[in-house]
Amino acid sequence: MVKMIRLTPDQVQHFVDVASKCDFDIDISYNRYIVDAKSFLGVYGLDFARPLKVAYNGYNSELEELLKQYAIAC
């Protein structure tokens, strides 16, 4: 699955906490920069002015709900 989201620096800790509970890999990226969504420093180092792409293969209801909250129109 691939979803487009927007994050603010204040939302990073909550996003990483939810992602860390998942038992599958989650990548978050923009342009050619790809980081592990379970890494606080990796996610915090991204450019929050840009839409971010979240790619994952798995299902977690809490993650899905969070991605809906942060979703942007494509």
C-alpha cells in the first residue's frame, strides 16, 4: 500500500510510536530520500513542507486510522 500524507514536526513522535507497533516494514519518503518510518531521527529529518509517501505491506488498524488523519488529496 502507498499513501500520501503531510506531517508537522509536532506529529512525528506520535507517527513513529504507531509505526513502531507494526510487525511489518514501513518506509516514508519524498523524492529519492527513503527512511524507516520507525526511526524518529529519520522521519524528523525529512522536509515537512513536502508531501510524504508512506509505503508498507501489512495491516494495522491504528496505522490505517492515523494515515487517514494525515492524508492529503492526490
